[in-house]
Amino acid sequence: MNSETNSRHYAIYGGSFDPIHKGHIALADHAVRECGIDKLIFMPAYVSPFKQNRKTAPGKDRAAMIESILGYNKAFCLSRYELGKEGPSYTYDTVMHWKQLLNGKLSFILGFDSVIEIDTWYRGEEILKEVSLITARRPYANDSDGWDKIKYYREKFGTETTVLEMEPVDASSTEVRMNVHAGYPISDIVAPEVERYISEHDLYKD
């Protein structure tokens, strides 16, 4: 990737993806189309610093479910970088790794609720100086705090933030796991490929 020109736009989309659902896919697809992203890198975390006390599906399964939906957009790709580190995943470390590896603009995709607290993350203020942010509104939520933070980041750190023009998608990984455990359908929350993988590998039943 080092030979790419600096005109290319890359985006990292990190998270547990336990599992990836339709909301994740919609946000990623809109980001590619609205922001002119050439390569969107799904980056499943080995262990999120915020979820170390919660059991997650194995990294290989979470990565495989992401891999199953990459055909939805030609810009989508998967990186197992954080899974390979086998430890807590800190966004700052990941951002700096990819900034050194790639030539071009780098954006970071995150949920609107995470926009509000990113400055409290490990070296969060440095993240805000290094990358632009891409996010989307949450369903059924008052987003005024988020807009205030976006303005604050721009004024203090020069952070460029794009709020995608998409309808909020009412889906969550927690809902998927709860529905599978209870024996309820999940076809309205996850892609068919992901539903099939969950069924074939008996995920989230315990």
C-alpha cells in the first residue's frame, strides 16, 4: 500500500463487531459513497478496553462474519491487525500504525455516542489531531451533546467531522446476541451471510 498516491482516502472502522449487523454495513456503505473513500478497513478488536469483562465471540468468527459481507461494496476490506496483537486495542495505537503505513487521507469511523467521549479515550486528544471523523446519528436519541462536541473538536483541534446523511438504523450487536440466545429471529438485523454463519457455528446460544 505504500506506493499509493496521497490523493487516496482511507477509513478505519473499528469495534468489537460481535457480530457485524445491518447498521454497521449501512454506515460503512454511506461513508464510502458520501466521503469518497477508496478503501474502508473493518478492524475487529481483539479485546476492547471498554469490554474486557464481557465474553465476546472468538476473533476468527467475528472476522469471518465481516469477511462474508465484503462483497457488498468494492471499497470494503478486512484487517486482522488488532486481532493479531492479542491484547487490549487502543485506537491511538491503531491510528498511528495505519498513518505510517498508508499514503493519503485517513478517517476514523465511529458511532455518534463515541464521538461524545473520544476525547476521554487513551490519548484521545492526539487522535483528534491526527484523523478526521465520520459518524451518523443514532435512532431515538437527542444528539445535541454530539453536535456540541463536534464544534468543540473543530475549534480546539481542527478536527474535520462528517455526519452522514442517512436515516438512523435501529440495530445493535447486543440485540442480535439476545435474540439468538432466546431463539428469536435476527434476519431483520443482520445480513443473510452473517445469519447463516451464526447458525452454522452455534454462536451466541450460551
